[in-house]
Amino acid sequence: MLKRTLFLLLLCCTYTLSANDFLDTFIDEQIKIEAKFLDQNLSLDKKVAIKKEQESQYRKFFLQYAADKEKFLEESNPYRNQVSRLKLSINSNRHRSNSNAVDRDKVLLKGYNTRNMIRKILHDSIVATHSNSKTFYNEKVNEIIVKYLAKYKPLDSAKYLTSKQDQSSPIVQSLIKAVEDQRYLDSVVNSFSSALVEQSTHIYKTSRLADSKVFSILNTINTSPYGLKINAYLSPIHLDIAKVLLVLLVALFILIVQTVLWFILNRILQHYKLKEEDIEYIHTHITKLFNLITSVMMVHIILVSFLGMDTKAINISKLFAIFYVLSIALMLYRITNTIAYMKMEQIKKSKVIKNEVINLMIKVINGFIVIVAMIAILKIFGVNLTALLSGLGIAGAAIAFAAKDSIANIFASVSILLGDVFEQGDWIETNTVNGTVVEIGLRATTIRTFANALISIPNSELANSGVKNWSRRRIGRRIKMNIGVTYQSDFNDIRQAILDIREMLKEHHGIADQRTEYSNSVRESKLVSTEDYKGIKRTTLVYMDEFADSSINILVYCFSRTVDWEEWLEVKEDVMFKVSDILTQNNLEFAYPSLALYHPEAESLPDIESL
């Protein structure tokens, strides 16, 4: 759209020819091109090059005609005088029985009628652009072409040229030339009609844009007395005063936009009290990129202005269009990731949005930007996207089969996120790995082990296997001990020690019990036990548990209030010290593995000392 608008602004101040000269000159150029196509000595590559040149000429012609439609639509049939003279000449030659001259004049008369028909087709097509519907306009163009071509009959050369004619006669030679030109003109009618249909959308947009006051102002400048004087000096370098003023105004406008944007953006960033390094990063990576795009746009306008509206300018505009697409895609990529970075700390504190979802959204947005940029570039090169997408659809099954593992991992990542199995920062344990989740990607999840190794596990493997999530605990990290005392201990002392340990755990500030409360700010309706779902354990058990081989074991089973590992170790250590003090107070000793040997014969032997 930028390229077409730029072309229109430059076209509107390029030509000062009348409508008659403009259209007739163009038709004469097309007659020469059609004559080249019939040259038997031309190679196929040369004909293809000529065809491309012809398409370019039609495109420029229609843009120019639509851009300056007000002037061209004022012209009526310019061939009245020529037609009247030919009709008189036909009657005169018929009275003189000069049949060759009559045939020549008839062919020439048909040529003027053909030119006038082309003019009427173009005139009616331009008038139809006043419609507010582009679809209606395209249909109207087809209707106009069918209406005129239905009545039009190409010239029958055999009717005017015979083998009996004297080829050396000047009249016969002029007849042959007229027939040949008319034959080329018939070919122009066909190429003109097809090009009109092909360019109908561009003609409609150009004509609607031509209603802007900018075009009339530029034309007024060009046709003013001072403009005509200055254009006399600028015309040798293919410039005019309107074009020069347009380039200067656009350059000034771009510079003003750059300055104003920098000022507004800087005030906004300071209003939100961003860090200086963040403000500098935004100006360096985003504002400067925008300034680069607008500066290149200014160079684009100047280059096109000096090169004119030829094929080279159109090819240059394609290169610029590719640059614009890549630059805008890069700018959107930087804006998206900068905003995500700026909001990351706020997002981390949110209990509604998960970090993994944000990461996934950023990757999807970045991928979408790349895909749209690729489609836009393919469109610039003229690739048929419908055919391309159809081909991709056919190859989709093969690609899906080849990438089935990758697709399975993508769906597994969605399953993990939706199932809320684990998230970033969680301590998880599987059959093969034990560590902290770093990131849940589209293909794999990265985990940092406690040995500080980074491991990547495919998401499908995690989704299809059991995962222990040790971080999903609100209250309660288990403390389990088997305390062994010696068999020489008094059972009353053991009973009292058990009671003392229970009381100690009940009063311990770090041990959770039934009196420990928790807050639940989020209301969720789930058909599960709330405490089990939230990870809340407050069980406290102290019992004499077992008569072991070398000890009487007391089971201590409780949960700390905290789930943090370091704090849990501190609580556990304190509990162990207090248990040791309780055993000492109750005259109990820790048992250790021992073996007692019993000899019955030793009891019957006399005491040696008593002898």
C-alpha cells in the first residue's frame, strides 16, 4: 500500500500531456510492442521479457490515468474530424471507382473507431470507480468490457488484401500498412482488456485516492506560471516543482514525526518511572529502529522520484518493501519481548497468570510475527499463497508423521499447563531425575538437579509418567524417627518419656498440629479433600512401636509447619535435641546394636575366689 500511494503521489505531478496525446501515445507504444511479438526471429526469453515490460507499462498507464482522472474524463471523442474526413474520402473514391483507396480509408476509419472504443471502455471504467464497493466495481469492469467487445469484430485481412492487387502501387502499399496496423491494434484491444481486468483493483484504489486534495494542489503548482518556468529547468532531469516540494515535505514530516515520537515516548517512560537502563534500551532498540524505517522511507521516496516510474523503480520498491516487512517484524518482536520483560516481575507476583503460560504466549506471538512476515514477503514476490497453502495441506500428513514426536511434546506441554502438574521453581522427582523446574518449553522441560546439572526431558515423557511434586505443600514436611532405648529401661520411664515427647511436640512452635491454621484466599470448588489438595499435614504420633532385636523402639511421626528445607532441618534438629533431653530426664539410654551371650554351664561352676 505504501509503494502504491508513493507512486500515485509522484505520478500525479509527472505528466502534463492532454488526454488525447496521453492515450494515443500509449496505444501507439502498444502497437509497436504487439508488432514485436509477431517477429519470428525473437527467442522465447526475449518475448517473455517484452511481455513483462508490457505489463509494467499497462500498470503505470492505469495508475496515471486514474490519478489524473478529472482531466482525462473531461475530454470527448477527439477523432471526429479525422472520421469526418475519412467518410468524405470514402465517398469521393467510391465515385472514382478507386476500390483500393476506399478499402484503405475503411481500414483507417476502423482504426479510429477501435481507438475510440478503447477510450470509451477506459472512460466508463473510471466513471464506475465512484462506486463505494470494490467488488461491485470489479463486476462492473467485466460488464463494460463484455458490452463493447460483443459489438466489436476484428479486421478480416483477406477481405481487403488479395493476390491480384498491384503491390507496387502507393495506394496498395498504404492499404497494406493500414491493415497491418489494424491487426496490431486488434491485438492491443485484447491485451488492453485483460490488463484492465487484472489491474481493476489498483485502478479503483488509485481513483478513490485521487479524490484527495493533495493531487489537485500538486497539479495546481505544476500548472501555475511559476511552476511552468521552474519545470523548464527541471524537466531534463525528469523532475518538476511539485515532485521536489513533495519530497521535501515528506522528509520534513518524517523528521517531525521522529522528534515528536521520541519526546512523547520519553515522557511516557519517565511517567511510569522506569529504570534508566530500561529507558535507554527502549530508545536504542525500538526508537532508533523506527527512525531507521522512516529514514529509509524518505530515501525510498527520493530514489523513486529521481528514477521515475519505470521498471527499475518498481523493482527497487520491492526491495524496500521487503526491508519494511523485516524491519517492522523485528520492531514488533522487540516491543513484545520488551513489554514482557518489563512486566515480568509484576506477572511473577500474580496468582492468576502462570509464568509458563506467559512464556508460551510470548513464543507463540514471536512465531506468529515470523509467519506473517514470511507470508508478506512471499506476497511481495508474487507467490500464489492459495496454491502454496494447498501444497502444504497435501504435505501436511507426511510432515505430521515425521514430526509426530515433536507434536506429541507440544500437546504434552499443553496438558502439563492445563493440568497444573508443576510449574517453574517446583521441586519435582521422577524415575530418572530429581530437581527444580527451570522452564516448561513447547518441546521439553528443563530441570536443574541438586548437583547443579541442567537436564532437558521431553514433555511427553513427563506427561506419561508419575511425577512427584514436592513443592505443592502448604503446611507440613514430615519428620519420622525410630528412637531405640535399651531393654534395661523401666517401662514406666518409657511411658512417661512418650507422654513428655507428645507434650513437647504439641507445644513446639515449629511442629504442625490440629491447632495450626492456614489461610485460603482462593475459593475453588473441587470434589477432593481441601487439605490433601493444598498439601496440609498436621498429624502427630508418638507411640512405643516395636520390640526390636537390640532395642525398644519409640515411633515419633510429625510434620513441621514449614516446608522449606533449611527451616525444616532446623526444626528437626531442635526436636532431636529435646527428645534426647527427655530421655535423659527419664533415665533412659539410647540403644545400640549389641549381642549378649548366655552360658547355662557358667551358673553351676563354683566361684574361684571363694575357694
